[in-house]
Amino acid sequence: MAMIDKFEDIQAWQAARELTKQIYLLCQDEALASDFGLRDQIRRSAVSIGSNIAEGYGRNSRAELIRFLRISQGSAYEFRSQLYTLLDANYIDAGTFQRLHDLSVTSANLIGGFLRYLEKSKANRS
């Protein structure tokens, strides 16, 4: 695994950043922009993915990083659930859904891989 000098080096954070960028662009659509509750909720869940990775990294503790990565992964799953609401409410088409779904899966998988690495390396140090 490459050396991580700052949270911006974490691949899971990079994927979460792209997901957040895409959802903010999508939320500029007039119909979704006027659905304040759903718009705000999906933006919060997207922002939470990367923010929790950064916060966990900033705690300078492996245990805290693991804890915040788990929260981040939960936010990725929350985001994915909300995508179905966007699709069902006809705010997005199937292609947009699939693109965002794939990004959310990638984010969750990268977080999961990082968690496994941290937990395994912690166990090997014991």
C-alpha cells in the first residue's frame, strides 16, 4: 500500500469527492432543487462519506480512523438507498442512476478494503 501523507491521498476519499461533486451537479436540476428534503438529505449523505474519512484520518489514531471509516461506509450505503428514491421519483433516469450507483459502490468498496487493511495490519502488530 502506498504511503498516505494526507487524507487527500486516500483513494476512498478521492472517490467520495467525485461522488459528492456529481450529486451537487445533479441537485442543480430545477425539479430536484425544489425538493428541499430529499435534495438536502442526499447531499448530506454524499458529503458525509468523504468528511468522515478526513475526520478519522485527522484523529491520528488507528482506532479512530477505523471508527470513522465505518461511519463513512454507512453513509455510502445511505447514499445508495437514496439513489433509489431519486430514481423512483423520476428525478434521474436509469443511466444516471447506474453511474451514481457505480460510484457509490466503488466508494464503499474502497472504504471496505481500507478497513480490512487497517484491521489486518492491526492484528499482525498484536
